[in-house]
Amino acid sequence: MIQTLSDALAERGYDTLTPVQEAVTDPELASADLLVSAQTGSGKTVGFGLAIGSTLLGEAETLGLAEAPLALIIAPTRELAFQVSRELGWLYAKTGARVATCVGGMDMRDERRALERGAHIVVGTPGRLRDHIQRGSLDMTGLRAVVLDEADEMLDLGFREDLEFMLGEAPEDRRTLMFSATVPPSIATLAKSYQRDAVRVTTLSEKSQHADIAYQAMKVADRDAENAIINVLRFHEAQNAIVFANTRATVNRLTARFANRGFAVVCLSGELSQSERTHALQAMRDGRARVCVATDVAARGIDLPNLELVIHAELPTNAEGLLHRSGRTGRAGRKGISALIVPPKMVKRAERLLKFAKVTAEWTTAPDAADILRRDEERLLSDPSWSDEATEEEAAFAERLLAAQSPTAIAAAYLRLYRTRHSAPEELSDPDVRTPPKERVPFGPSSWFSLSVGREERAEARWLLPLLCRAGRIDKSAIGAIRVQQGETFVEIAEASVERFTAALGDGQLEEGVTARKLDSAPDFARGPQPSDNRPSGPRPRREGKPHDGASDRPQRRDDYKPRKPRPDAPRDEAPAEDTAPRQKKTFKARQDNDDRPRKPRSDTPRDDAPKAEGAARPKRVFGGAPDRDGKPRKPRFDGPRDGAPKGDGTGRPKKSFGGSPDADGKPRKPRHKATGKPGKPAGPNRKPGGKQPPKRRDR
């Protein structure tokens, strides 16, 4: 390893290298193309920084004047590109290397000026790097190494065309290194096309579950999903935590609710500008925010210090997403927790997700209010402030406090003050206990009434219920069953409201055409629908507003229609046809004139009766217009001027000058205005009839 890079690692506190870093720095792979797959958080960024060190520096310890870039690092997201730039910045600080970034959302002119000043290493996103290459601001001729970080994610995001363009523009003798947590077939195909005998490097830790991440699958009730997230945040009180959601709308809703509950929260989604996303991550690093609600845009390569907790508010779409989300914690030897919020309808999906990711999770329930309060007491008793020596001022105040209050009262007040600084926990219901359906309370003693409308009058319970309440002056709780029959409807009324209902009806009239009468006993519905005894005879009654005279002009039975004659099976020319013979088409006959004589076929000769030569075009008919009423041909028009003088040989008719039709004396009339109908100029808004036009106003 180059000495300047070793010194940078020592100053950063790297005593030993991770397995992936040791594998890529093998001297036998110093000039080979690599296809590396390792766990998230295993130090891949520093790994490929060390891997390309010998390619960029050679035998030297420092780099010379920056002309054309020597290395190109491609990352899928802006945050990952900035993180890679920071990591390579301190790693190559002693070599004099200049690192430039080219990412979307930033000022392209500043990036162009940085490239013109010179950069040894360029880090960027695919779209912005391709723009610089096409504009000629990024010189690819001096590249010695190209690194694709999180290559599988770039292909999933649709950057395949951009990657192929950049790899095609790079020199053929370059080194190509691809780093990815997983190696799907698409990555293998890309490596085979743009790498030369690539060496596959796979760390042993990839074959087993991440030892520094504890997976927990928490069953919660459907209505308690967001409350469970609040309780998990309160229970762990992590220095940094990320809550992942699938949509921007969910991110905004959770951010607003966490802020209302007193959490120091920021959000991270694709709808934010680059400066807003940078400020959000910086707030997490500075400690001004402790909870970040994000979409999967932050699931790749984001390294936050002291990130102890990852919560999946919504399950990821695939196993790779689960691994990359969870990989934000448990990095560089630190421990972390990945908690999945699983409602009852998502249990099977969560089991399949964990199985495909080859992860074993502990199935448990979210902490309830009692667990959180108990955990608060434990944190309070284990606070390091108890072991600090009190100052003179603090000791004097403690003596005055003991003189005024008892130790029990002081301890209780301190506990209350401690809890007020934190959000109150939520009460959660048992996810395994399903809410039983409400038992139907018996209606009680009742009486039955018969209404004079039924299905024949299109009676329905939805319009009978408000009618009964309004006319009978009772509440809907006093009405039981409503059974609509063919000719009448039976309604059950509570016994306590029968007297009031009967008194309100008086003569039993609900409204015009609808009456009600009390029955002596409950009707027998076992016999099925029975017609009413007082069913009116005659035609079917209609509802009010639709007159009906009882008669119809249309026949009511199908037998009144005359049947059509069957179509003959013989062909149209009445010739007998065999069963297997195709049907003959009707022969075309010439159209007849009025005197039933067949028309003569049209001649192929032109209209001037001149013989038509073989292959010659038919001459056009000279236009002369249709004959007038006397049968004489009309004169051809000629294009003469309007004054009537013939123009040239005179083939056009002069246009009539505008003046209207002549009057009785033969003089041409003056033109009339269309609006007024009077001759002369019309009276406008600034003109008086028969008067002078007022002077024009000048704009000052």
C-alpha cells in the first residue's frame, strides 16, 4: 500500500482493514478489473479508494499538476456522490489530489470552472456526468480508472444508457471496477461487455446475516401503525434514527406528526432541492435533528454517525431494498436495530421478504406505554450526572430544597420534569385480538303496521324510513324491521312509540296515496310474499307525477307481430346450388333509363370525338359553363380589369365594381352600411349623426 494512503488511514483511526478492503488491495489485483460484492457498511468507499491508488499514483507518493482527470467515480444518488467525495478527500489529502463533484441540482457553471482549473478525481451522478462529456467540459482521454459504486441501483434507476455511453467514451486501456451489494444478471452482463477478464471478489460475510444489525418484526394493529413508530422511537431514544416510507405523501404526513409530538425531525425525499437535502443530512450529523423520515432515495450509501435505529414504516418492495435500508445502521462495527412495522394483513408478505433476504428476525410486539415509562426510569437512574460532583452553588440550592420539601416530593417532581421533556407514549391495542362484531340488541316488544304500498309501487325502505319518522313524529330508533312485499309493506314499531305514532297519523294517512293500519298480530312471512286484500284492480298504478291512461299503442304480446318470411336457401340468381358449392355472386346488370332501355356504354374516346391514341392522356374539357334557360351556351368568363376593359385575349369576366344595384333613374346607389342600413358613413362612438367629428384625444 502507498505510504501516503497508509498515513491517512492511521490518522483516521483505521487499525485494521475490513475484509473487502483487504481483498481489493491484494497486490495480485493491482491492475485487474474487479467485480466486487460486499455487505452494506463494510467500507466499500475506502476500499475502491485504496484499490485505484496504485493505478493513479504508480510509484510516486504524490500527484502532479492536474490536467485531465485520472479517475471517474459514478454514484447513483447525489448524497452518495457527496459522501464519496468527502471520503476520497481525506484519503488522498496527503497526495495533493484535487477532487471535483458533478451532480444534478447544482450549478453547472461552477462545476465547469472546477473542471477547467483541473481535477485528478471526478465524482458525480450519471446524468450530470454525461452532460459534461457531451458539452466537452469533461475530458475523458486521460482516465486510468472508472469506478461504478452501487452499480445495481444505477441500473434499477434507469441509468443503463448513460453508463454505456460513459464507458464507451473512456479509453480502452482503463481499469473498470464495479462495486455492488448484490450482483444480479444485469450487472454480470454489463461487466462482461465493458470489463476485461474481471475478477470476481466476494467477501465471506455476505453469505451470512449482518452480525451488527438486530432485525425485529413488530406486529401491530392496523390503526396503531403510526402510534407504534412513536413508541419505538421513545423506547430506544436513539441519537440518530431513520424512518423509511414508500411515498412522499407518507413522508410528509409522518414528518408533520413527529414534529407535533416534539421530535427533532427532518425529511428527505426526491421532491426536495439539493440544498434542502444537504441541510437535512447536515442537521442529522450536527445533532440538531435526531429523526429523519425518508424515502428510498436515502437507502443507498448514506452514512450518518451514531445511526442506531432504522424503522420500516412501510415494508420495502423487495429483499434488496430491505438490506440497503437496514444497512444504514450497523456500519463500521457499530451496533444497530432494524425494526419492521407489520400490520396483520402484511404478516405473510413480511415473512416472504425476510426469507428472500436470508434474514432471521425476532417477531415481537411494539413497546407499550408501561414499557416506555419503565425504560425512562432506567435511563434516569443510569444517567452519568449522578456521579458528577456538585458545585458550591448546587450544594447550597440542594440544602434549601431539602429544607423546603421532602426527598420523596423532590424525586417525584424531578421525574415529572424529566417526562415532560419527552413525548408521551401511545396506548396500543393487542394486534392478535380481533375486535368482535357488535351483538345485535333485541328490539323488544313491538307492534306491526301495514302500509298500502309495496314492490308494485316501487316502495323501498330508504324512502319509507324518513316518511315514517316525519309523519309519525318518532325517531328512527323506534322503527324495527321494514319488510317490503308485493302489494304492501309491513313495519315494526316499538311498543313505547305506538300510541304516539297512531295519534300523529290520525286517520292513518302518511301522505297522499300511502296509508297505514295497525295489525292485530305479527304477519306470517314463512308463506312468502302475499298479495294485499285491498289491492286495486285494473292497470298497474304509477307513482305521482307519471300519468298513465291504462292503454298503450304498442302490442303487449309477441304474437301480435307478423313473423318474417324465411329467407330462401337458393342463391340470388335462383340457380340451384349444391351443398358443397360456394354461393354465386349476383351478376351486374347495367342501369336502365326511364324508358327501360339499357344505357349505352361510355365511350373511351375524348369528348371532342377525336380518336384517342394508345397510351395518350385524355384531353380536358374546355370550360364554358352550363347552358342557360334558352339552351344557348353561356359566354366564357375573362379576366379583365374591373373597369370592363379586356385583358389580353380576354378569357375572364371583369368583376363588377361595388356600388349596389341602380335606382329607378339608372344611377348607381350609394353603399349602405351593414349596421345602420342607411347610406353614408355610420355614426360611431365619437361621431354624432349629421355633426362634426370631435377632436381626437392625445395620450399624455
